[in-house]
Amino acid sequence: MAEAIFQRLVNQAGLTDQIQVDSAGTSAYHVGERSHPGTRRVLTHHGITYDGRARQIMPADLANGPTYFIAMDGENVEELRRRFGDVPRLHRLLDFATYANTHDVPDPYYSDNFDYVYRLVEDGCRGLLTTVRADERL
């Protein structure tokens, strides 16, 4: 969900040439699978087409220069640190949110609250884009 929302914001800002968006999970449970039907439903409702496939983060992902690593929750932050050590520019998405009253994005799979998660993720993505634009002078 976050990849699709952030990509749309990047596109709307006219920054597609300067910002590359990708996503990967910390586990291999769903590698190759499409996003959850609830995610696709809420994205479609908001006019976002997304057909990405799950993949697992690899060491090569950390070697691509000025990359921001954005985790959905503290557990993912800790897993990334455990596997890769000191990861530069590692943040939780909601660290960039303006309106969220939580720091971790809940997994909507368990609550079926995809609309709520969409709102949290969009808030975080908007703040993230503002930060990236300022940091990278875009």
C-alpha cells in the first residue's frame, strides 16, 4: 500500500525522474504474491492502480546510494538493524505523519481496517515526500 501511495504522490509532484520508489518485506512469506485484496480494494477506491509483487529486502538494496528505508513499525526497524546493522536513513513511516496518533502502522490483515491504514499511510507518505524534497533539494 505504501509503495503505491508514495509513487502516486511522487508522480503528482512531477518527481518521477528524481525519486525511485520500491518496497520489500523483511520476511519471505509472500514473495511473488500480489498485495492483499483489501489493499487493492482501498487503493482502487482512491484511484490508484497497483499490481506490485511482494519481495524480500536483500543486502544489495542497502548499496544503492542515498536511499531512505521506511519501515511500517518498530518491529521491522529492529529486524532491519538485526540483519543489516546500522542502516542509514532508517525510519518508521509514521515518524513523518502529521495527524497520526500512533508510531506503528497496524497490519490491516488482522483487523480488516484497510481504510484506516490507508489514511495513516497517506499521512506518513505526504510527510515523507516533504522531507525527501527538503533533504534532496527537489
